[in-house]
Amino acid sequence: MIVIDYIDGVNRPQQVTFDSYDTFVLSQQSCWHDIPDHFQATKVTINSHDLHYTGLYGNIYHFLLKQDLTQY
């Protein structure tokens, strides 16, 4: 499971979850989500492991591509 914490357009903390990495990738490639890329992500976890990511929501996909996710 992937859990992403982010700050929305009115500075409220929000959270979105994906059942798997594949589900997250599908949501990015097919634009299933309505979260703008410029929203600030504050935390990304995979199977309860914090990946120590902070940055733009739109950059999470590329960040995850560079990670060795087999350990999670």
C-alpha cells in the first residue's frame, strides 16, 4: 500500500492511498486522481516504510521510479 500525505490548495493536510504500486502508476498514467501536481507532498510511505520524500506531488512518480522498492 502506498500512502501519500500532502497539503491541499487551502493548506489543509490530506491523504490519498493506493492499494499497490501498480495502482499508483495507473492513476498517474491515466489521470484518475484530481490532485494537482503543484500540491506539496509531506510524506510518502510504502507498506508502512517512510521513504523520506517531501516535494511536489507531481514528482512522486519519478521519485519512485528511482527507488529500489523490492525491499518493501
